[in-house]
Amino acid sequence: MTFQNKTIVLTGASAGIGQGLAIALAQQGANLVLAARSQAALEETVALCMKQGGSAIAVPTDVTQPQACQQLIEKAITTFGQIDCLINNAGITLLSRFDDVTDLSVFERVMQVNYLGAVYCTHYALPHLKRSQGLLVAISSLCGKTAVPTRTGYVASKHAMQGFFDTLRIELQGSGVDVLVVSPGFVATDIRERALAGNGRSLGQSPRNEDQGTMSVEECVRQIIGAMERRKREHIMTLKGKAIPWVKLIAPRLVDRFAAYAARVTAPTQH
């Protein structure tokens, strides 16, 4: 798949992986429909994309609202006439032991953004993707593959996302629409700084050393673009991530111990 003159709807486009993807796709001449909540941040991404030779529009969107997702897709069709790819990238995280949670609404917020937001956007985009025989992309996480202590809400949302798109892929057999699920590990974005604590507030700082064991946004984007070009069904980043499903089959307790150790090293502080 090449992206010249292809219309791509991208959520979570104002920063991090989303902004990196937008710029990389603009370099290939894509028509970009960029979504996030912040108009100002989106406009910055649009300007960066235009400098790279792509066409881009900003559509402020709260993906937790079905009507907003419908309007996003309608704006894409009104502006460019078709949709060739939808990248569900919007996401937030929750860092807290479950027995430290005092505000249960954080689970709803994480599930609404990470899972239901992808469901809503996909629902409204799917008829157009069938017409273009396009590509559905879900930016999930290695947390969608295995358990990670202190991340119950985030892990649950990414497991839901993985299950939804795996099932949808089967339903879409023969339609010409391909479904790609991408599972990054730690990437150098500010998602952990913006993470919710168990009391519903933002942590304000990452609980881990972001200088160690963290993939650059540029490398993450390079891998995602490569998987999209090949219309892969799944792309798991890092050797450790690829090994986890196999190790779980033969030594599940070993995986649990490894995850528990990693959680102790990156234990979040409540604010």
C-alpha cells in the first residue's frame, strides 16, 4: 500500500506517535484528517504536515462521543471524497494498583478513550473503507497481550481493543478491508506523564526512567508505516514483546514474575 493521495483519518494526532505518523504520512503525499481534542495542538500538527507536502485538516474531536466521531468521518468525506485508512491512535493510561484506586470513574474514562473511541470511529468509517477496500489500524500496546501490574484499567482497555479488531478482521474477510493491530512497548511520548492516578488526577510525571528501554517516536512510526504498507494483520514491537505470548504458553508464572518486577521498578506515585 502506498499513501500518495490516500485519505487517512488519524485520531490522537496532536502529539507523540500520532503527530509523528501524521508528519511521516504527509511526506508521502497523503490527505490527512487529523483528530484530537485540542484545536491549537492540531493546528500545529497540520502546519508541520503542510511543510512536508501533504494535505491536512484539523477536526477537533472527543472520541468518547459517538456523534463527534460521526462528524469526524463526515468531514473527511466532505473534504476529500473518500477514506482509505483509519488509524485509531487516541489513548490515555491509568497507573495505579487496583487497591489504591479511590475514583472508579477512571476505569470508564480509560475504556471510553482507548476502546470505545476506536469502536465509534470504526463504525462510521467502515462503509467508506469497504468502498475503497481500505485499511483499519489499531494502535494497541504490549499491554493488550499480557498482564502488567499497576495498569489494570489500561491493560483491560487494550485487551478489549485487541479482541474487537481480531474479531472484526474475521468478519471482514472477503470485503477487501484489512485490519492491522500494532502493539508497541515503551515509546518516548508523554503518555505516562499524563497518566491518571487512582484518585482520578494526572500523575504529572512519568514513574519510569524514560531514558532507558524506551523506543523513539521515530522508530515506532517507521515500524507502523512499514506494517501499513504491507497491510499486515499484526505488528508486535520489540523481541521481548514477540516472545511473551510463547513464554506464557509454557511458563506463565515466569511472565507474571517478570511483570511484577517491572512494575516495582516503575511504581507510580500518587498525587
